[in-house]
Amino acid sequence: MEIAGLITVVALTTGIALLNQRGTTGPADVPAPTTAINVGNRPGALALSPDGRYAYLIIHNDNSTLEPGTVTVVDAGKNTLTARIPVGINPYDVATAPDGHHAYVTNRASNSVSVIDTARNTVTATIPVGQTPGALATAPDGHHAYIITNNPTSVTGAVSVIDLARNTVTATISVGEDPYGVAVAPDGRHAYVTNHDSNSVSVIDTARNTVTATIAVGSGPYRVAVAADGLHAYVPNYDSNSVSVIDIARSTVTATIPVGNYPYDVATAADGYAYVTNYDSKTLSMIDTACGTVTATIPVDQTPVLVAIAPDSHHAYITNNESNNVSTVDIGSG
């Protein structure tokens, strides 16, 4: 499913009307979602700034395949609109640099990545990449970004590797069929790519830019996240209503956790929980990764897609594609 268009930047303070209801992470006290402001037509991709002050949301427009999208920037301190930044055509995903100085946007119809200087609120570079770029992830050291690309005439997909200092593609790595999600391990040594039609995950050695392992997972894997301790990766399997748990050291699946219908995205928190959006169930599954079980199922809104966890692990933010809004959940910490 393609979700693309405009990007809206929403401040994550109470002054911008993202109201939170307090909860805890324990199964006896289920975190309660609060539906946030209407953010526009069919919100999709979501990324937080490293300090947690801003959420970058890609909003789908009906004409997004024909016209450039834009980035709307809101100043959290002043609660005012500060800029609208044009990007490419049909923007799809967004990620921020670890130092917060730049944001990166994949433009599917432009076959490019827009580089935004977050201090000046301007696009400072447009990087040509492979065809129909999709998900992207930045390395923890900020040196590289990894971009999913799909060639309509080829069975397999690829990952474009961008040198972020030079804003150029330095490598293209073949992966499986219809790659969908990508995540980089905390130590930066490996990247993990879900291959939706291959029912697998490609493990990329980032030093050599080669695939060193291919791990069989469930049916129709979508996104992927690596735990903060780097020991496990979590893969929602959209077509089998489960999450595959990968042992990073052994490159094997060690557990399969049932979740809701059509799990889409996953994010991990520093306190040891993983959060999975269930597209058809209209819920967020909270997984205790220590015991590998769902400890809470949290109602959200229509067709939740992307989830992001605040840097302090206090809140989760979920884009609800058909409700045109964002749910924010107080998940507590410690």
C-alpha cells in the first residue's frame, strides 16, 4: 500500500493540541490513546526529531502523483507556522538524521531523496536514487542512509546506499522480492530489509555493502525494527498476523508472536517493549520483549499504519490512515 503526499510537521507539546492521557506500561494498566488533531488526508509515514519536539508526517493528497509535495514546519515554542518546504513528487517516507540537522524524504514519482536543512527549513540537495524509492533509514553515526527501491521490470528489489556527507549514492545492493522496510542496527554494522514477496529478511553487512544472510520469516513482512540493545529484530508479518523475532547474533527466527489483523509497522522502546500497529484491527499491540507476549492491546483509530516512540519512551505516536489523524499514547517509562 502506498501512502504519500504532503509532509506536515506537528509540534509534540501540549500547546499544539496533541493531548496525552497518562498511563503505564504494565499489563494491569493499559495505556489509553487520545486522538490528536486532524492532520490532513490519509497520514502515513511518521518520524520524530531526535529531541522529540517535532513529528514529521507524510500526508496523502489525491493529486500527489502529479504535483510536488510540501513540508509544513511548525515552531513548537511559538506555536506558529514557520515554513512550507517543497519536496519531490509523491513523497513516501521520512527520516531524520541522528543529530537532527537534516530530514530526508523519499519521492516515489521523482525517483529521488530530498535533503532538508532543518535549521534553514530549505531543501539543500536532491539526490537521484533507484526507481520508486520507498522506506528509508539513517545509520546511527549519521554517515549513510539506506533507501528501498523497486524496479517494476525486475523480480528483485534493491537498496540504495547514500553517503550523507556527499549526498550521493555510493552503492546499490540487490535484495529480495518487493522490499518494503529497512532498519539499521544500533551499532551500525548491519541493515535489515524485509522482502514482502519473498517472505524473508535480507541482512546487509554495511561495511561491505553485501547481503550476508537471508532469514525466512512469516507471510508478507512489512516493516522492521531493531531493539535498542541490538540483540533482536522484530518483523510484522502482514499476511500471517504475527511478528517474527530475529536473534541478531544467529540470524534466525527464535519466536513468532501472534498479534492483530494485518500488522503493519513496529517500533521499539528503550524499556524493552515493542509496539505493533494492526491495520485491520484498529489497535496497537504492546509486546513485552522479555517474555515474547502481547501484554496489552490498545484501541486506536481507523487503519493505523506507522508508529514512532518518543526518545524518552514516554509516548507513542500512531498515524491513522483513514481517520486522517494521529493517536498519541502515554506509554510511561520506568
